[in-house]
Amino acid sequence: MTAHDDAPSTEFPQAIGRVATRQLSAHGYTRYEDLVRVTRKDLLAIHGVGPRAVGILELELASRGMSYAS
């Protein structure tokens, strides 16, 4: 088993970090479509998900024509 085998299966970029990916997955967010139900503020309230990860995901959402909930 490698250090990366414990990473949850998501479509999010590695650039957000393993901790953020793991925490998002634990909260039920594994696809970009999941993120349109949640606000930026709600994501930032999740321990391990910081402004950098939220910003990267926001750009990814925008590139797909989506955005966080208002």
C-alpha cells in the first residue's frame, strides 16, 4: 500500500491537497456537481478545507459553467 492508496476517489484536482480531498469526501462532496449545493462559506467551515482549496475548486466549477450555491 502506498501513501496515496488512502485517498478517496474524487474528480477533484490533486492541487487541493489530500486533507481537503479527504474531508470533502467525508462530507459527501466527491464530484463538482455536489459542490453546487453548498456555499463557499460552508466549505470553508470544514476543518482541513482552506481558502486555497476552495479557490481552486471555484475555478474548476467556473470552467464547467457551474458555481457554488449563493
